[in-house]
Amino acid sequence: MAKTNPQNRKVDHEVKVSTFTTTPNQRGVGTGDSRCVNVLFEKIEDPLTQDKIIQVIKRPGLANSTQPPAGAATGRGLYAWDKTGKIYSCFNNKLYSGTTDLGMTLAASTGRVWFAETPETAAAQLLIVSDGADNYNITTGDVATQIDENDDAQYPTSNLGSIVYLDGYLFQGQSDGQIWNTDLDSATSWVSTSFLSAGQHGDALEALHIQKDQILAFGKTTIAFYFDTGNPTGSPILDVKQNVLDVGLSTKNSLAWGGNVCAFVAESAPWGDGTRSVWSISALGSAKEISTHVINRFLAAEGSSMSSCTAWMERVAGQLIYVLNLSSANRTFVYSFNNETWTEWEIAAGSAKFNGIAATSLNGTIYVQDATNGRIYTFPPTTYQDSGTNFTVTLQGNRDHRNTLKRKFERYLDVDGDTTTGNLAVSWSDNDYSSFSTARNIDMSVVNKRLTNLGSFKQRAYRYTYTDNYALRLRKVLYTYDEGRI
């Protein structure tokens, strides 16, 4: 029989090694259970030894760039046009080139705007902006012209807003399922016969998107693929019937893309209510569900507020991410395509979702548009505040009983992380997240990052927070404890 001390503990110490990584595991739609906030995960693998390192890093922060409307305004869209080297944005009912008002009052003052550009080979290269009511053609000299039914009686009014340019044609969709196209090599001339009716299954059309050489028509219950067949009359495109997917788009505001992949909140009425989930489609045509059951639960709980979501996709800190802002839940969920993992982002811990609603990049710089304050930020990889204000990293783990319900006596807690400035605050809950202990700090500037005498428990969940304006990279945590007899 092993020796015991007066506190009825085993003499031999146990050591548990754990990473800081975890996926959202809320049992409902609250903030209990495991969650990782304002971080990204990194998986580093040595191709020679096959060794893997799993670490968590603090996300970059937002740095003030410009405020085109010079005051608070609703952000509606953002686009970097390589041809001019400028950032174009929409706030309220105004279009801006950099901070210059282009002198247009948009027909619609709310809702997402969409961008498409004609290619270098076009006679007059244009950036085309659509607000779902009218189009606005911007020249390389920043001259903007409004295009609607007053310019061409065949212009498809009350369109969906989403526009794509393919093989010399501009395409726009309408909710009745019609996909309209301009005349060849024109962004302004429309013909009443230049359309086709999408939706093999009769579902309403929600949005259009272009991926490689195909147009994706997102319906409420299906997604159809179209390619250019060069038809001399009518629509130049034809659907690829065998490629249709039996999932639809919950809301066009959830659709975002980067490179050769797009992501969106899917919904499929034939599968039954509550089947919202996040899907991705790659350039190779493969489609898959990327959300977890916990994320799906949040999506279902949004109800009709789902249409108020916003989404964007960019490469941040070397990772391609999909950022989904939920209006009713006031939460932001972030998916990394590199690691196939979900985290959460906040502006201030526990108080607000991440306020970036649209993003673009130009010359290696990422630009992010704010939802309400009229600002455009940059997203530098070495900035660790949002607009000059500290934000909090929160790493909250699952409950852990160390494979036994006997009492454990925690002797040491050692953190394996980079030496940096500031304190990593550590607290814990021994009562199923009902309350947490007063936080104790680990000085991250010292080599030996340790806490001692952490009390006893039968099951425990740890929470780590870091708020200082510095980089943070953590790998493992080691718990040294004694196991009791009862």
C-alpha cells in the first residue's frame, strides 16, 4: 500500500500536461464551458521528425487608418481596387475613394453593398458597386455614375445586390430566380431576353458568387453551378445539373470569400428546421460543413435575426479565416481554414462582438471596416490593441476531474509560453462554472512561470486571461498534484 500523509494524500505526485487549445463547447448559448476568445491556434509540424507543436497566439489588433465620413456612420462594404491602389468604401448612403466622397447619394441607405470590377482588357476598366437598387460605375479617375432603369429600361430593378463579372458580361440576380446579364463587353447595356431562370428545385434566389470559371447561384434550398457556353442569344451561361447541392443559403449577408474558397451559413428546409450550419465550397467544387454542433446551436438561436449577421474572409496572421458576426447573440465566431478550428473574438471581454464587418487587402495590408463608427482600420500583425485600447484574451477550459472523482490537491501550475511583458491571470471554478476564484497572476516576463498551492478539488475548470498590450504565445500548461484517497 502506498504511503499517505496526514491529509490522506498519496506521496507520489501526478503531473497532467495540457494544451491551451479547445473548441467552443457551450451547453447552451451562454459563456460557460470551454471557449477561447481573441486568439488563433497554430499547428507547427516538422516534416522531418513529424513532431507537432500546438500553440495559441493572441490575435492582432486594429489600428486606426481613416474615417471617410468624418464621424459615426454605418459601414456597408469595403473593397481594394488594385487598378487605382485605393480603398473604396460605403458608409450610410455615400461612396468613398479613400476619404474622398465620390458625390453619389445611393438609392438605398442600409444593407450590404457588393463590388465587381471589369478586367484589364476592358476598353474602360470600371469598379461596379451595387446596393440592390442601382449600380454605381466608378472609373479609374474616380468618376462615379449611377446606373438604373432611367439609363436602360431593361435594367433589372430590385435585384439582389450581388454582382459578378464573367467573360465580358455583368451578371445580377433577382429573387424570382432570374439571372440577368449585360450585353457583351458592357456594364450598362441590358436586353430584355438576356436572362435565365435559376433554381432547378424552384427555390428563391439569394445571391450570386463567382469561383474560378463558374457562377454559383445560391438559393434558399439549393446551390446551382453555371458555366459560360457562349450562347449567341439569351443568357450565355448554362447550369451544370449534376453539380447542384441540396443545401441553401440562409442569408446573403453570411457569404464571404477569399482566394478560391467561400463560406456561408447554410440552411435547408427539406432537412427540417434548425439545420443551419456553416459550409465552405472550394475552387475544386468540394463542399463540406465546417461548423460544430455548438456553432449550429448559436445559428439556430438567431432566428430571424440571422439576416442581420455580417461576415468577411481574409488572411490574418498567416491564416485564412472566416469571421461571422451574429447580431442577436452579440457574438463573433472565427474559423481558421488552416487548422479547421473555431475561436471567438471580442472587442471587450464579455461585452461586445468584434466590430469589424467587412475586410479587404492591398499590398499586403489588411483593411477592416467598422460597423458603426465610420472608421476603417488596418490589421497589422504586430499591433495588440484595438484602436489604442487593450482587449482581453480569454482561455477557458473544460471541466477536468483527472480521470477520477477522488479529491486532488494542486501543488504547482507551470505555464510553457513565450517570455513577454505583463501578467497572465489564472482563476478556476470548482462548481461547474457557477463562480470563479479570485485571479492570481503569473509574471510572463520571468522564465519560471509558476503558481503554487492552488487548493483542492474534485473537478476543476481553469480560466486564463491576458489584457496587456503585448504579444502572447502559449503552448502547454503542466499541473502537478497529489491524488487523495477519497
